[in-house]
Amino acid sequence: MKKFVLLFALLLTLLLLTSCFKVSYAVLTLFMNPVGDIHDGTEVTFTWQLNSQDEVISANYTLHIGDLEVPLGSETSYATTLGTGDYEVWVTANFQTRTGVFNLGPASTESNHQSFRVYSSGINFLNAENEYASDEVIIEWEPVDGLTHSYIYSLDGGPEVETAACSATLSDLSDGWHTLAVKIAESGQLPATFNFRVDTTGPSPMIYGSDRTAAALADGDIRPFGRYAYIGWQFNEPVSAVEIRFRDAEDLSTWLTDWIPWDPTVSGMLVNDELVTLYTPDGISYLDHLFEIGHSYLIYVSGYDELGNWGYSYMTFRFDERYGNTDKPEVYYLPFSITPASTDASGTMEIYVVAPNVRDYAAEDIHNYYGPDTSYDADLMYIQTTLLFDEGLEVEDVIFPDFIDDKKDLSGYVADVGELTLCRGFVNGEDEDEEQSDILAVITLKFGVDMNGTNPVIAIDDNYIIRDSNNRVIDGIVVDNFGYYVTIPAPEAAGM
């Protein structure tokens, strides 16, 4: 009997010792919500469960977010917002369980791992330009989060295309504006858009001559001048460079010039049989005796748009003699007398603005020549010219002599610093008693002693108006717009 009791006590002691050193066992499971890849800014919640066949009497948890460890004690959930990137998350637990009245030894375990990505739907387009001179354009982009993605893009709302590349090659594009929409394939956000323009067509200049009866130019102040013609042009889009060229229209194998660079800010030119003034990017130059009276020529005007596309147009023109030297209608000025200034009185300069043959030329019913030198006129009704001069000169007086007999004279002037605008109107009504002359105006300018011995430039501005009694432009009148130096003598040279 004693042996049995001793054996029982020994067995009980062994059981107690065994239970004290037995290791606890449990399974730790990690969950996340939402599941899978998530958009940046989205809150993600991690929860976990520790399951054991024994009773868990204590547990301390640590959440691992990559290299980051978050001690959470006995908490079984954790909510956070993560930055963009690829993540691996798991939980470790240090715990102890109990079986019956016996506590099992402490233990640790690790949960399953959750791998996912936090991404941004943002896309940055890399193209520095948004205008292209080709019908094939490559659009490149990069994700804001710097991660690897698949993308979906569509052009102008068309079919969607999925790609792993960060670029799209778009071919056979029509001229005009286009929109490329790109989004990350797994994103539910709106796509990013890139607007760009395709322009494969060069600029098209409209060239117009100075015949007001052609090309619907009846309302413009267009000025051909017999042997002279004003040729202007207008492009259908902004241009970065312009060139002109002349060709023989009666022998197309003969080019009179190569392409001549032209100042893009100047949209026209005055040409005649004696001189062509060229406004080049480097300044003004001239071509002498390029054209002959009665011969037909072509002017070509070409332009490059801002993308380098090139386009051109051309126009035929010819000079015909409208008048000889004795009946040529023209407007110019003459310095009539100059008196130097003294310490006691201002100096004076008397200038005549004259218009020989203008009155008779305007009275002719028709000037019918080869276009663009055809015009239909009635009597002169209005003429406006502006005299330009040095700011050291000042208007003192203006006299308007009788210019047309049997017409009432309605004339006036506007004086400003460095310029004087003359306005002469002629209507039916009582005429002055004065005999008519070719003088439009007698102008007296005054100046101080500092102008003595100088050579100021005086010119008639090229912005003038000459109209008939039907308010139509009178073509064919030659206005001398060239600036001339006028010498103001010193008092000694003038014998004062």
C-alpha cells in the first residue's frame, strides 16, 4: 500500500512539473480592410485574432509595417493612413495560455503577412511642348508615386488602350487640338489629360494689290501710283519668318531674285519700275530698276509658322504708264524760305505743300489700265496729309489757298509735337474770290537759336487719305513720303 501511494505521488509530481514547462501554442491571423492595393489617402484598418485550444491568459502584440514596429499591447486592431509605396505587414504576439488549473509556459508567434501597394492616381506629363509639326506625336508621362503600374489611355474620347509603358505613340493625327486621357489601370479616379495641337500645314498668305475695284477692296485706302503699286499681304496665322521673291510672269524660267528674308512685322511694300525698298530683318535695302513698264511680273510671299511649317502664295502685277512728267498727279512739300533765329526773335521756316495735277486727275471719270492700276473717280472731295518734322520746330501759322474753283473750302489743321495734320475738304457752295493754285497749304514753322546750323528731317507721312465726291479712294496719286534734310543756316551764313 505504501508503494502505491508513493507511486501516485511521484506520478502527480511528474504531471505538475510537465504542465509547468509545456509551451503555449496558438495561431495568429491578420486581416486588413480594404483588401488589396489602395489609393493614397485611404484609411486602412488592420485586425488580428489569436486562436488557441488553450485559454489565452495574456497577449502583447506588435504590428510590423515593413521596418516600422508599432507596439500595441493587448489591442487587436490598428487604423492608419500610409504613404505611397509597396508594403508588407504582419503581427507578432508574445502570449501565455492555461490548461485547466495549470499555466502553460510563455510563447510567441507571427501572423500571416499581408502584401499590398498604396498608390497615387496622379500622373505628370513629361512633354515640354504642346504643339507639334508632325502627324505622329509621342506623349510621355510618369506616375506621381514613382511605382510601376499599368495604364489605360484614350485619345479624344476614343477606344481605351492598356499599356505597361509610360508613353503613347499617336499616329495619323489630324491638324487641330487633341486630348490624351491617361489613368493608372487599377485606379478608380478620373484620368489626367494632356491637350496638344498638331499643325502640319504652312501659313497661307493672302496677297492683295492696290486696285480698289478688285478683290473687294473698295472701302480701303489702297494706293497704287501709276508706275507705283502697293502690294500687301496677310497671313492666316502668326508667322516667325517671311521671305519674298520676284519672277518674270512672261518667262517663268526666269527668277529675278532668290528668296529675300523679310521683316515679319512689315506686311507690305511699295514697288515701282525704278526702285524696290526691302525691309529685311537686318534693316532697309534697295533693288534698282528691277521692273520694266508694260511687263508682267509675279511676287511670291512665303512664311514660316512658329512650328517651322512653310507656305506661300503669289500675285501677278504690272506697271503701266498713267501719265507723263507734265501731267503726273503728286503731293510733295517745298521749303520756300528760312530765317535763322536770333536772340531777339524766333527763326521761321516757310513750307509749301503742293499738289500739281491732282485736281485735274481726280476730275477724270475713269483711269482704265491693266489692274491693279484701274480706278473710277469723281471730283476731289477730301485730302488729308500729315507733315512730320523735328521736335525743335513748332507750328506758328497755316494758310489754305484756294485749291478748287467753284467749290466751298472746308479746311483745318491739327498741330501736335513733331507733326501737323492738314485737312482740306471741298463741297458745293460759295467759292472764295481768290484764284485757285496748286498749293494745298502754306505752313510757317518757328524755332529757337539752338536749331540754327542744324539739318532737321521733314517728310510727309505715308498715312494719308485722298477721296472723291462719292467718298471713294482716288488711286494713282504719287505722294512723296521720303524724308529730306532741310538746312537751317547759321546767322552768319544768312548775312545777319
